[in-house]
Amino acid sequence: MPGLGCSLSVRHCLTFATGLVECLCFAGAVFGWASLVFTLKTEGYFSSRCVNTTEFNATDVFDCSGQDEQFSIVFTIASFMISFLTLPSGFLFDWFGTTVARLVGIFLYTFGTLMMAFSTAALSNLLFPALSLLAAGGILFLITNMQVGNLFGSRRSTIITFYNGAFDSSSALFLVIKLLHKAGVSLRSSFLFLSACSVIHLLRTFFLLPRHHIPYPLPADYTYGITCGKPRTPSVVQTTTDVLPLPPSEKSFRECVMSRFFGLQVLWLSIMQLRHYLFIGTLNPMLQRLTAGEPSLVSQYINAFAITQLCGVLCAPWNGLIMDRHKGKARAAGESEQEADLRASVLSLFLTALQCVVFSVCASIPYLPLQYFTFVMQVLNRSFLYGGNAAFISVAFPLQHFGKLFGLVMALSAVFSLLQYPCFALVNGPLDGNPLYVNIGLTLLSLLTFIHPLSVFLHCRSLASQRAISASS
């Protein structure tokens, strides 16, 4: 990949490639929940919540809304955990470095896969801690991999969005498990295999990643990992980079949190994340409703949804390229690199907000064939959303605070995402299973996300005006 600067080092390329595989095959599996729910239902998980009821016309029906509610709660908790635990994960990464953070992540992920492997219909409640542990371990994989972008200089944002796209695409893992289950492979075997893969994560931690952090900009003599069985020998630059205090010109963590950009970034992410979480968490019952409960048709659409998730790794780099498009070009007189980065982020933030509105409108229309396009817009928007979030934080704030700020943004958005359960209860209760009004409300709420790119645009224009005044005086 010459465009990514792979000629710099074979080790850099290997670190990038193995990290991409790790994020693609493991980290964000939780978001493939719709595929796993279909399999869990065939295995009888929470089946005790299904009851025989009599409708007003004396027709007997088998009501499984209670089962759907339990699955919705499992996903609500797991999706909350994957965002909220990003905060302690970010602090863990910033304070203790890559190795410690990854060892914790590997332990959580392995324990989660083992709990999934030994869960049964009689032990359905194991899904609550198991999925949450998978979420917590997966986000640590993502956080420790995003720093790999620092190895590639001018393509840093592209690499960060690549990893976030791979994180999104890993939701297809549960589709693979669903298809294997249909072919006769048990859930236990699939999750035991995922547990065994932790050996690969451990080897990568010690051989292809630094003990602490990858600095940016990258020193010429920077080294990391274990070579030929010898202990790590990090360069002097690496050692000092990890312990240097903040330069006087850099903002403190508190100043970053209190800034307008941080608040608007939280709002921007929270609204769109809520829209996506509610869509994923209610996809199964929505398809049940639109297909009149035809199992083969529901399975067909769930497979289509899961397959489109694989495209996340292809869509996300477009956002990184949008943010990196100014790299290598001459900047305006007096314009700093950070200002150029911020100016480049305006288009990214705007396009992401626009995609969310289009996706939300499509999801609101109860027309089954249209959902194929909804799936495409959903994966495109989600890949732009998370990649753009990480890339914006990396350019708008000091690198020393990246883990903490990324974690805090995700944690605050997680609290906001808890609104998905009241929305689900509203649909199932007063709205009698019809989500139209909730979808319309979320679409209108999505319009608020345009405030953030407008604010960044006005900020950049103000800085340009100040430079023009200074140059003329």
C-alpha cells in the first residue's frame, strides 16, 4: 500500500494489517446483534417470555413481545457499556500504556466469549454479562489500534477511520456464526474458537505494538515491539515522549472538556448514535412486523443487513481521505496545521449529519424493499460517524488527552443512548408496535447535528479573518 506509506517499514505495515484484521474480525461484534438474536431465538433463549394470548376477535396468538424486550435490554446494556466503558478505557490507555490496556481488553473479551460459549436457553441471563464483556474488550482493541495512525504521518486520519470502519464491519462476525449454526456448528464451538483466538491478540500485543504509546509526529529513530526474541529497546525519543509534560501552549484536559467544540462533538455523536442503536436493537421486531412474521424473509433481510456491515471498512476511509485531502498542499500564510485540519473536518462533519438524516427518513418509511437502501445508508453513516469522531478529537485537541477525551465523549453519548429503551417501551406500549412517530421524532432530532459543522466552519472563518487583519496591519 504505497499510498499509506508502507515503504517506511515492513513492521509498520504488519502492525497496520494485523490491527485491521483484529478490528475487522473481533472488536465490534456486538453490533451484529440482529444476526445473533435470530440464532438465539432458534435455540430457545428467553423463550419462557413467550405466552399464548387471545386477541379481541377470539383468535389465539403466540405473543413473544416479552422475549423481544429481553433481547432489547441485553443490547441496550451492551451498547451502553461499549460506549460508557470507553472512558475508563481511555484513562487506562493514557496512564498505563498499550500493553496494560490490551491485556485487560484480552481478558475481558476472552471471558465474554467463554460465557457466551457456556450459556444455554436455561441460562439465558448469562447473555447480559457476556455481551457487555465482549463490548468492553472490543473497545480496548479499537483504542489501542487507533494510535497506529501515528506511524503513517500525513495519512493519520485515513488510518484512524480505516480502523473504525473495520470495527463497524466486525458486526458481520455474528452473521458468520449464524450461517455456521445453520450448517450444524454449535454456538459453543464458535465461541470457544473465538476464545482460542486470544493467543493471537497476545502475540500481537508483545511483538507488534509498543509498551507505552506511539508518539506523533513520529521520531526518525522510533522503535517498538520485540525483535527476534530480544527485549524491547525503545529509542530515547520514545521514552521521553511518554513522560514529557504538556507544552505551555497546549490546553489542559479541563480546558478541552469545557470548550465549545467538545460539547458540540458530544451532541453530534450522541444524537446519531441513539438513532443507530435504536435501529439495530429493534431491527428484528421491525422486520417481523414488515414481513408479517415470515421466518425465511426475516432471515433474508437480516443476512442482507449483516452483509452490508462488511462494507464499513470500505466506506470509513473515504471520510479519512476527506479529512486528509489538504495534507501536502501549501497552507495559507500564517495558517497552522491544526487550523487546516479543522477546516478539512467541516465537510466530514456535515456529510455525516446529512447521511444520518437520509438514513433516518428511510428507516421511518414502513416499506420493506426500501430497507435494503436503509441498510446501505446505515453502514455508510455509522462508518463515517465513529471514524470521524475519533479523527476530529485527534485534530481538535492535544494528542496527550486523546484517550481520555475519546473515552469521555463516548461515555457521555452512552448515557444519552439509554433513551433507546424508553423509545422501545413507547413503541411496544402506547404505539402498539408502530414505530412511525418515534422515527419521525428522531429524524427531527437529527437535524440538530448540523450545528457542529456550522460552528467549526464559523470558527475557521473567524481565524482566517484575524489573519487577514493581522497581515494588512
